[in-house]
Amino acid sequence: MDKEEWLDALNDDVRDIRALTMAVREETKEIREETKILREQLMVMKEDVKETKRKTDAAWELVVITRNQMHEELAYLKKPIWKKWFGTN
């Protein structure tokens, strides 16, 4: 091969490498944008999970309060009538 053929081959390689580099940069840019969007969605989901957990805790607390109230009412109903009248334990 003579000198011109080598230069042409090197120029072709340089053009190919440059094109690949630009393609990789563009792909990296797209991936970063997608990652940013996914992070934002993740933050929204975390807030939703926190809100759901708070509501679940409140519902469970209501269940416990209701259960305790029912136990107290059942205990009162089981008392003899004279204890209910005089208010003794």
C-alpha cells in the first residue's frame, strides 16, 4: 500500500470513530434524561408510599380503638344489673 491509501484508510477510521463517539454521546444524553425522569417518578412514588403508610397506620389505630371499645361494652353488658345501677366495678 502506498502512502495515500494509508491516509485514506486512516481518514475513514477517524470518521468512523468520530461518528461512533457522537452516537455514544447522544445515547448517553438520552439515558441521562431517562434516568432523571425515572428519579422524579421514584420520588413521587416514595411520597405516595409514605402517604399510604400513614393512612394504613391511622386505619389500624381505628381498628384497635374500636376493638378496645367493644371489649369495654361487652364487659359492661356482662356485669350484673345491680353493679350497673350503683356504678361499682
